[in-house]
Amino acid sequence: MPAPTRPGARHGRTRAVLTALALALALATLAPAVAQPEAPRPAPDLAPRALDPEELDAVTVARLALRYDLDGVALDALGASGAPGLVLGVALAGQTVFLEAYGSATVGGAPMPLDAPLWLASVSKPLTAIAVLRLAAQGRLDLDADAATLLPEGALGPPAHPGDGPITVRHLLTHTAGLDVRSLGRTVPDGTPAPSARDAVAGGLPPRVAAPGERLVYCNACYLALAAIVEGVTGQAQEAAYRDLVFEPLGFAHASIAADADAAYEAATVPGHAVGPGGVTALEMPRLLESGAGRVRASASDVLALAEALTAPEAPAALGDGVRAHLFAPAVRLGTGMPGWTLGLAESAILGHPAVRHDGDLPGVRASLLVVPDAQLAVFAYLNGTGADVGLEAASGRRDARDVLLEAVVARILGDARDADEPGLGWPVADDAASARAPATGLYRFDRAARTGPERMLAAATPVVRLEAQNGAVEVTTPPDLAAPATYRRGDDGVFRRVGDGAPLTSTETPGRVLVHLGTTVGLERVPWLQRPAVFATSHAAAAVAALLVLLSWPLGAFARWRRREPVAWTLPSAVGRARAFARVGAIAVLGVLAVLTVLTLRVLATSDAPLAAAAPVLQGLAVVLAVATLGLVASSAAGAARHPDQRARWAWHALVALAFAALLLQGWTWGLWSPDALLATWAGLVGGGSVAGVPSP
């Protein structure tokens, strides 16, 4: 593979390449005129000369320049990603202007193909949406119909709350059905035939945990339900229904939604690869149960046929009757002035240009389809490997080769709109005083898991984002493989916005809701410290053992002295007495915390309406007592050891207890179990019902 061309050398080489190509075209044009049968052919004139406009049209020049530029970007991204292969395609105004594959389909294998099936992962969802929207356009399906009437009986469980309305097809398309979505992808066991979509939902979809339309939470199960609806309305199996509604109308030649295709198709499908320190390893691709959500396979040329249909000046028949308009028009948003979802795609922005997109991820596979409707531009990026992307960072802050490729195409064709007079997404921003408040600092997680009952206490919470207030700004730190750190400053309108592109930090629709911008906008929720079982299972179990040992040392010591017939020492050195007192107070505080937690856990297990927040002041108050007792124990142990070196064993015991409690306090502080802002907010709420030093009450 040739070494990647650096950007600094491209412009000079571009002129040389274009000049050589133009000369070749000119020579080809002049050849018939100079050929004389009766005379020897003269030597060609290779002297440089000015080109006539008709010899090399502007479109050809633009395509050659784009090809030369994107080749360098793609090769750089491929090298940094570590993936075996990469595909990049561009459609403009209904025509493919660029489609190229780089690298190989497998490690050391054949070149990456353009006409072999690729795993589209969640880019399958827009195709499922097209199938549903075409049925609606044909009058065979009502988008506002109750989905329960279109699915097998019992597929949708009872409402989450009395009085909740029905789940409609529109709710399923926009990820607002209110289903429990923590199961991101289910698979069919090996050796078991893949069920139809209707059979897959017959056993029941995930339970309903929110009212329909109340929350926008990414939902794979929703698109499995949509595939089942397509089967039911058409009376066909998935493969036949998708072929009639989507694949053939769009001109797909290599597409399938079958979990188990024929042997030749399976062999031709490009596998995914894991990229790690040990090298690149081909992966066994999963047999997905959620067919409409991520099971479509199609070639790069197939996806570019879709891109052409999405960017054509007039919607083709396959996307006519309002189908394409539904894919572009906002259907639901997280809040005023924020991007949301259309009926099949996510609203987004790239370099300041309003766009819609959908990303797809499977083990070893990454796909992205981006459309800028106003510019009639679509870009498809695909890598058959995940796990590296060393040194890559897009302008959006994401460390993903796909975003680097998408931004490179948009920058070269449309430019960077963030430098315009009106930068950003172009959506109106409400002047909401609530959004002007900086969110509470601490750990946050993606707001993607709706929890009920015991799960509010016992389900694991993964801290993914940390917010820290510094010099009037808010620093947002995400894991390095997701995005670079970002700084948000308060703007003239009072809203905290990201430096560089003006993206808001908090929702203007839902006060206090924190957002993170990773190509698309994702809502965050603060990590509730009551939902960190890993920390509780380790730190509090250790605290319980230490506390019990401290309290049991008194009767055990008395029993040992009785066995040895030693007199009871009623007077002890003052330092020893203080140390024991502090240790016992700390032990009682620990056991008090654990007792409250036990009662609270039992209440949560008994009812889903247990007021978890009401216990926070009690637990944090006990934590203060524990902290004070631990500090007193450390101080007394140090003083007593210095004044009474003859009692080494006794002071070693106190030092061990002090270190154990200090380690537990440090762990709790790190995880925010009793952070300073939480304590200040709690005591402010207890004393004055307000806030202290600008810290909001919990």
C-alpha cells in the first residue's frame, strides 16, 4: 500500500496530475486529426500549452480534485483506525460523485469490495423506516394506529402508569414508545432457526417503563416491533417484504435481512474485526434477533443507491409520496432549540450544517450514513474494524474515523459553516432562565436506561462523563475513546455553550437536563450514588467488617482478660481512651449507614414508589459523623503512639482501623458518595431550604 499523502503536498501534485490528465485528453482528441495514412505519423507535441475550456470540463476537474484529496484523508484514517478496510462514498444531487474502497476485506485477504454484502448494523433502521413509511403512503398502515392492534396479542405489556395512552407506530419510529431499552441487541442461539419478526415479539417485548411520547430513548426493540408490523401488514416474510418495499425499488443488488442466507452470500459477506494490542482478529458476527434494528446486509454500491435517492432534486418513486420528507422533517425533539429524531433518522449537525444521520455499530463493524438535505449531499463511511483510531479527533470532539471522514467530505464540498454570521445548528434557542444555571458537578452517565422498582437501587451505573466547574466555566470530560474534553462558558443569553460551536450544555426544554455532543446530541443524567452496587458491595461490606471488629474488640478484650484473670483497668491513658471512643463512634456510624441502607433496600424491593431521595440527608449526615470520627481516630492514634511507645500492639490496631476507615472515606469521596457539593446542598436544604455558595439543592 502506498504511503499516505500528506495534505501539504497535495495541492502541487494535484496541479501536476490535472495537467497530465488534460494533456492526455488533448492528445487523444487530436490523434485522429494528425493521423495520415499516406505519410509517417509525426512525433507528438509534448510542449505545455494552455487548455481550451471544452477539453476538460469543470465537473471532471472537481471530481478529480475531490478524489485526490479524499484518497489522502481515507488512507490516513485507515492507518489510524487499524481496521483492515474502509469504504467512503459521496452522493451529490442524486449522483454518485465518489465511491472507493481501501484496504482489504479480511486481514491479508482480498481487497475491500464495493459489491459484496456489508453489515449495516443500525443503519438498517432507516431502511425499516422506509418500509413502514411506504406502507403508510400506500394507505395500508396508519402511523398513529395503536401498535398493539398490529402486533401479536401480548407483545406489548401493560402501561407503565394508569392512564397512559397507546403506543403508536409513530412512537416506535421515533424511539419514544417508553420501552425498557437496556437490552441493546439480542441474538439467536447457534443451531436454532432464526424466527420471523412476529414470532420474535410474540413472547413479549421489553416492559413499558414510561408513558409513550414522554422520553426519547434509543430503542432497538421498537424497530423489531416495526419489522413485525411490516410482516403482518404485507403477509410476507421479512426477506420478501423488505425486497418488495425497499431493496428492489431502491435498486439494491446485494441486500438481505435474513439471519441465515445461503452459503454463497454468507461467504461473500465482509466480516468485522477487533483491533487491539495483539493485532487484528476477525470476529464471528452475531445472529441478531432484532431484525429491523440491525440485521440488514447490503453492499456499498447499494447504500450509494440509497444516497442518490436521498439527495436527488426530486424524490424518486421509491421515496415519493412524502416518504423522503418524513425522513428529513423533525418529528420529536428533546427540547426547544435541540436536535431530535425524524421518522427514521437522527437530527444532527456537521461543521455547522444542519443534517440527519444514522450510525451503526456491531462487534468489529462501524457504519455511518449522513445527509445534508439543504445541500443535497449524502456521505457513507464504513470500517470493518473497531478498537483503535489512534490520534484521530474530529472537529466535533469525537475520536472516531467515521466522523473524521464525514467532516472531510463536508469541509471540501460545503465548507465550514461555523465561521458564518449565524454559526451552529440553525435551530432557535429559547431564552429560558432555568437553562442558564450551570449543572451540578460530578459524574454523569448516558440517559438510556429507564429503571423501575428494585432496579433503581440495584442496577449498575457506569460513570462516563465528569463535569467540573473551573473559573466560571464548566469542563466536561468524557472517556478518551469517545471525545476530547470540552469547555462550556456562559454566553450573553445566560446559557452555557461549548467553546467552538456554541452547543448548549443544558436543555432549554427540561431544566437541569445535561447534554453531551458526540456528533449527535445525547442527554445525560447524574449518576445516582444509590445506584452504584459495585462500590457498595466492596466499600460497605469492608466497612461493616471493620465496624464489627471495632465494637467486638471491647467484649472480646474483656473476655480475654477474664480468662487470664487480669484485673479490669478502669483508667487508661487519655489518648487511648479518646482513640477508642472515636473508633466506636465511627463504627456505630458505619452500622447506622448500613442499617438505613438495609431498610431502604427492603422498601425498594417492596414497592417501586419508595422515596429514595428522602434518605440522602440521613445517609450523608451519618457520613459526616463517620468522617469526623475517622479524623479523630487518626489524630488520637498518632498522638497516643508518640506518647506511649510501649503499647505498640494496641496502637497498631488503632492505626489499622484508621487506615481502613480512611480508605473507605477516600473511595466514597472519589465516587461522590459524600462529595462537598452534595453535603453543602443537603445541609442547606435542611437548615434554610435554599442553597449554599450557589450549590443547588438536591
